[in-house]
Amino acid sequence: MTSRFRTPTEKVVRDVLEKHACPVRYHEVRTRFLGAIASPLMGTSPLPVVKGLWGGEFPPFDSMDDLNHLIDVLINQLWNSLTWHNSRTASFRLYRLELDPSAENLARYARVRRQELEGFVEGLFGGHEALELPERAHMSLGHLGELRAMMGGIEDLVARDIQAESRTQLETTFRHVRELTKIMETEIHEAVLSCARAQHQMLEGFTITKPVMH
């Protein structure tokens, strides 16, 4: 299977985000978009989600070309390409991090993963405090919440004593975080698929037979 949409390069997206001083980092933008795409909230539109990256309003633009370019990159390319992950055969991958084992890099790795998980939940809930989710998605969210807490715990541990771990311990922890990343990816994808099935069933439930007019 190949994507029908243009998938923008990381540099193209980063350039747009940096040009307009977006407070949300690239890795979190990806998961926030994916969560919004998967959300069972009917009628989720990409436009308010994109505006939400800047707190609910578009940043100021020097020209209409700048606005059109932002919409093209973030919606026509990035958002639309992420819809491909509604398929069982199109697994989602978190941002790739190739870092040497060090305390600083361990904290960075954990921070990126925590932010990605928070972004997914933020997009999924769309500003709501509670959401009715399919059972499998609910289960995945529970697992992701535990993993998010683990990443926060690693950040806190490093912050308390950046020299506490030996290189051997750091390499072991790095390996564990990489293994946990695979679990995160699996649970995110299962949540997306579960919500996609629920959306499909809901739409089927809206099928209405034309009434007989008398």
C-alpha cells in the first residue's frame, strides 16, 4: 500500500513551525494531529487543530502566500498523510532518535516520548475532559498513561542527579526506553484502529431510509 498523499519532509514542517514561532515541537505536532484524526468526536476539522498549535488563533502572516503555505504543509501534506495510519498495515512510528548514551540524552529521549504521548492524548480528546472511547482504545490509553508516567519519572531521576548513573546503567536504560517505544507505537496504533472502527460503525448507524411521503 502506498500513501495517496504527499508526505512532507521533516525539514519542510520544521521550517514552517519555526518561521511562525510555533510553541509545539515537531514530534508533538505529529502525534497531536494523529490523535485528532483518530478522535471519535464527529466532525473533527484540521483547521482548529492547527490553530490550536498557537493557542487557538493563527500566528500573524506577512502575506497570503505565507498563510497558504502553512495550510498546504500542515494540512494538505502532514495531516492528510497521517490519515494513512487508519489502516492496519500502516503502523505509526514515533520520532526517530539516534542518541549516544548519556544522562542528558536520556532525559531528552524521555522528554520527547512524554511529549509525543501527551500530544496524542491532547489531539484525541480535543479539549474535552472526558471522552467515550471504544474498549480497545480505552485500554490503550491506560497503557499509554503508564508509559507517560515512566518517561516523566526518568526525566525527574536525571534532573535530581545527572551523574548518578554509570555508563552501563545508562546503556541498559536506553535499551529499555527503546523497547518501551515499540510498545508505545503499538498502543497508539491500536487506539487509532479502534477509534477508526468505531467511527465507521457510527457512520453506518446514521444510514437513514427515505420516509414514504403521503
